Amino acid sequence: MRNHYERFIVRKPMLVAELPDHDLSQAIPYPVLMGKDLVPEAQAWALYLFIKEITQELKDLAIGTDRATPHKHTFDEMYLMIGDEKAITFEVMMGDETYRVETPAAVYIPQSTPHAIRPVDATVGKSGGLIPVCLSGEYITLPVDDPGSGPSAE
């Protein structure tokens, strides 16, 4: 049967004007590549932010406006930090710990772990970006009562 799997192919991202607990949507829409809104059977959600050539203006915009407030999810999440070596430096908060992570790298966030991310530096002339991948078909955040509380022990 031809085209049996066509429904699983997303050929154009869905632009989302707002994303809970994230500030960059005030500047640009988020291009969502996968989620239940695009593929109803999807058990993953992903978007991408990629800068082909980092300029001083883009660096200032990202560092000045792009940040996530601490939040958590009922599913696991990954940050795939892509691009040239040391193109972008991110500050990643997980529980009560903070890490500086440079491209290329990845961060795995277990469900219920309070977390946040923000770019803190970028190298003009390089290429880089971020692909958050949630192991759920929808992006839903939960508030963090105590930012130091890690994953629930079960």
C-alpha cells in the first residue's frame, strides 16, 4: 500500500506563538516539528531553534530575551545542543544545580526534575542551536514549588 506512512511525515513546522515557561516567544515564534497536533499518534514533541550564522545582534537578542523559568514535566525531556564547537554556551538548571554546557552536547532531564535553560554566551560567526525533545506528544509544564526538589523517588 503506497503512502501508508505519509501521515507520519511532517514537511513544515507549526509555528507556535507562545510556549509555557519560555520567554523567546516574545521575539519569534517557535517552530514545532513534532507533536500530537502534527501527528496524532506521536509520543514525542520537538522544536528547533537554529542560527546559521550568529551575529552580534542575534547574540544580544538571545542572551537578553531567551530563557525558561524553572518548571517540570510528567515526562522525560532532552536538550540537543547542536552546531559548531562552542558556538553557544547554555546555562542549564536541574534541581538545585546549575551547569554551563557548550555546543555540541546533550542533556537528559528525567521526569519531575525541576529545570530551566538559557543561553549565556555565543560566538559571532559560528552556527548553533537547540532542539528540545519531550517524550510526550504534547508540551505541558508544571510549576515548581521547590526548585531544589529533584525527581520524585518512586
